[in-house]
Amino acid sequence: MAIQKVGVVGCGLMGSGIAQVCAAAGFPTVVREVSAELVDKGRKGIEKNLNRLAEKGTITEAVKEEIRGRLKGTTSLEDVRNSDLIIEAIIEQLPAKRELFSALDKICPPSTIFASNTSSLTITEMATATKRPQRFVGLHFFNPVPVMKLVEVVRTIATDEAVYEEIVAFGAKLGKTAVRAKDSTGFIVNRLLVPYLLDAIRALEEGAGSIEDIDNSMRLGCGHPMGPLTLLDFVGLDTTYYISQIMFDEFKEKRFAAPPLLKRMVLAGWNGRKSGRGFYDYADPQKPRALKF
Ligand code: 3HC
């Protein structure tokens, strides 16, 4: 059975982006948040993105209205139960995710496929909160979701082969390149990206170069769209710290260990762009100013 209707649980940065691309790809999409304020906030973010696309002429006003028409916000979990696929994008905490999937498992028909957008938690551990581990996958998107062309489609040892292929095809329908990954902590991207980002912090700690020089080196020397310290501020230092702890716990390898400076910045609340300060100061968001350590 092909996927026709999509449910997204969580309408933060990732959930709203996921809901936007699903609706843009033609899927009627219901997105659920815990409060009307959060539904509204997520919806406003999507509206802003769609308006920008229409102003640039990437989509017509008519297409914009069609996408808006396919999106429905709700605070009730019941409203996503008739979706063929439910994508979870809530807080990165295993107990919260297990609780959600257990609740969904009870109200959804047995045919519904469940997917998690987790970046580093184990998919198998979420699937076992349900009675349908064979219909459970990882679907890991990248920030900003409407722009980044990749989605990692993650299978566990219990995922049904036909279900998996259906989700790979779904990823392609969203206009993404769907890569196949196993349920190994960090999947493919974070397994490679996280040690690189942590190494950039170690390079700064050891005085290999200034913040700007480290960033310019990778941006201009290797053609990356952002240098590693800018990317850390963009992803969030708290998020990266959290992922590194999960990866270190799994692999016990030094390359996944959080450098002391990262820990101290997170303790100080310097979480990057979203908190106004990370490796750069964002008092003027148009002109980030590199800090000195
Ligand atoms: N939402 C929607 N569209 C956005 C956007 C957003 N938040 N931010 C930028 N865009 C669009 C712009 O409208 C523009 O579209 P156009 O080409 O049609 O005009 C396009 O993206 C380029 O934007 P800008 O010209 O403003 O700026 P840049 O050229 O610097 O691009 C960027 C911004 C796309 C964020 C680019 O810097 C980039 O690719 N950075 C790297 C991002 C990255 O690595 N993401 C992955 C993070 S890891 C992750 O998410 C996994 C997790 O598990 C940690």
C-alpha cells in the first residue's frame, strides 16, 4: 500500500521543515504539537518559508496555497492516527519517544508505519515500545530541512524489507536523495560529521588557529558551505554535546568524546546561534562576531 497521508509529531525546527516538505510533495499532512502556541509557532515558520519561495518565484501563489491547504496543525494525537506514515520529531529523549510511540501504537491501525527523525538514539530501542517493530524505521532529515537534499533511511534488524523499500521510495518522492543506513549510532552522517566538528574544537583549544581562520580554512580550502565552528553554532552546541555523549557511550572511542571547551560552553548556556552566543556573538545576526578564547 503506497503512502498517501502523513502525520508529523513535533513542530519545532525539524518537525515544521518535515511537514513543509511532505505537504510540498503532495501529501496531506497533519502536524501535532503539545500546545496551540507551539502549533502556531511552527505554522508561522512554514508560512515564512513558503512566502519567501513565492516572492522569489520558486513557487507560484497558487502552489503556495495548495501546500498550505494540505497542512493541518493539531494538538490532538488522535488527529494523526489515520496517517499511513507517522514521522516523530519531538525532543531527543528516549523515554519521551518511547512513551509517544507506545501511545501511537495503541490508537493507530496495524498498517501504519512509524518513523523517527532522531539523530543519534537507537531506532531499535524505540521500535520495542510498540508491537510493530517490523513497521518501524529511522527517517533522519538535515537542517534546514527544505534545503538539504539528503534523508537517511534507517533499518533495524527487525524492519520488514517491503516497508523499508516503501520508505526509501517515499524519501525520493520528497525530492531527497535517500541513503540506506543501518541502525548504528549516528547512522552515516553523524558518524563522520561529529568527530570532525569535535576535532575543530580541539584544534581551537590547542591553538592551531583562530575561530575565523579555522572556519575560513574549511570553507575556502575544502568548499564547505560553512566552517565547522559556524556549523556548530548553527546545529547547536547543546545538541552536538548531547549527540557526542551518546556516540561516546556507544563506541567508547576518543574521537566521539566532547572536548572540555564544548562542555564548558554548554554549561555557560552558550549554545550557538539560537542562544545568541557560541563561537560567535550574534548580537547582530547579519554580522556574527568571532569570540576570543
Ligand atoms: N529554511 C528554508 N530555506 C532556507 C533556510 C531555512 N532555514 N536557510 C536558507 N534557506 C534557503 C535560502 O532561501 C536560499 O534559497 P535560494 O537558493 O532558493 O535563494 C538558500 O537556502 C541559500 O541560503 P542563503 O543564500 O541565505 O545562505 P547560504 O548560501 O549560506 O545557505 C545554508 C544557507 C543552506 C544553511 C548553507 O550555509 C548550508 O548548507 N550550510 C550547511 C548546513 C548543514 O550542514 N546542515 C546539516 C547540519 S547536521 C544535521 O542537521 C544533522 C543533525 O543530526 C545534527
